[in-house]
Amino acid sequence: MIAITDKAREILKRNCEDKDSFVRISVTSGGCSGMTYNAEIDSTRRDNEKILLSDEEITIVSDDESLPFLEGLSIDYSDDLISAGFRFNNNNNENSCGCGASFSLTGFPELKTSEVVCES
């Protein structure tokens, strides 16, 4: 369902040192193009979450509502000087905003989660 580059895996592994830690990825309504990816490290799973990837290094989970929007997602990490950080790329995205923080897809229902505003 999702792919993760070696560089992103290395950074996530470093940040998930506790054996109970995992990465939660979700999609929320908002941003310039309609939806945005969110990621956080946590150690307590919620009832509606499923494991997307789990191996000896990292575990990634997501909620049921976000799952359809994660098909084809690739997680990368850039360490460039101006905007270092994780990059969420999805070839299924129809559109993304100029800042690259939000996206839209055709043929999917609207999300019913909190709104996030994309700042330029």
C-alpha cells in the first residue's frame, strides 16, 4: 500500500526507539488543494487504526477513513538546507498546492475530519 525510502526509514527508526512507538499517518480535510497528510509518533493505538507496515525497524498505522487516500503513497526524507523534512508523494494525486503541503484526488468522498489551512 505504501513505500518508504531508505533515508525516511532511517530517520523514522531513529525517532521510534521505544519498542511500543509507531508512526501514525492520517489524511485531513484542508489546505490549498483539499486534503493534507499528517504524521506523528505515538505509542497508543486507537480503535479504528490498522497496521499498514510493520517490520523489525518501524511500524506505520492509519485510521480507516484515511486508508483509501494512502494507496500509492511514498514517504521520503529530504535533508536539503531550505526545507528539510519528510516528503509524502502519491502518484494518484490529481493536484497539489504550490507549497506541496496538500493534495486532491478524483473519485474519492470528502473527509469529515478537522480542517488544516495551507500557509504560503
